Amino acid sequence: MIKADNRIGFTLPGGMGINRRNGNKIEELTVQLEDLEKNKCSVPLVFAEMFKDEVNANDERKMYNGVKRVLRKYSGDPKAISAINEFTRVISGGASLEEILTITVEEIQSPSAVSQITVEDKCD
């Protein structure tokens, strides 16, 4: 069981303390979820639903511009780009961001019957 300790951040089972200054909140929450998963089989479902809800609530333009900003920021770092692609494969069920970007370019240049409805020639 993880125990909060204001002095060091949190304590893992076995007494190992993690300093928040050396660790990060994502690591802490991942450990917490893994611990919860031992007794609650719905953790993957709840996580996936929360993640999908956040993605669906995001405005398309904000998402697109945010992805472009992140890619520009880390374009010179092959490890970061690899991590972004790996993360995208996980959340998409297999497609890398590079594949999604390639398909997007192809659909805009030569729209399929389905995407013809959404691809516009003029922007507002």
C-alpha cells in the first residue's frame, strides 16, 4: 500500500520512499493504479473511459495545433519522437503518429468517399 508522507512524497510497499522532487506525479499515480488493480478489476476500463472522454471533449483544432506544437518542440530529439510514436500506438491500438499523419495527408490530397464529407476546400 502506498502511504503519503509529506516529508518525502510517498512510500512504496516495503518502505522505499520516493521524493517528489526526484520522481514525478505520473509515476506516483501509475504505482497507485497498479496497486488498486490488484483488488479492482475495472481499473483498465475506467482509465480507458476517462482517457477517451478527455480526447472526445477536446476541440479538433486545439488537438491538431497541440500535436503540431509538441512535434515541433521535440522534433530534434529522436528518443522523444520514438516515445510519442509508441504512446500513439498504445492509445490507437497500433497506428503510429507517423502513420496517422501520412493517412491524413493522403485523405486531404485524395479524399475517400467517407472523408470527402469532412474535407473542405476553404477554411473559415
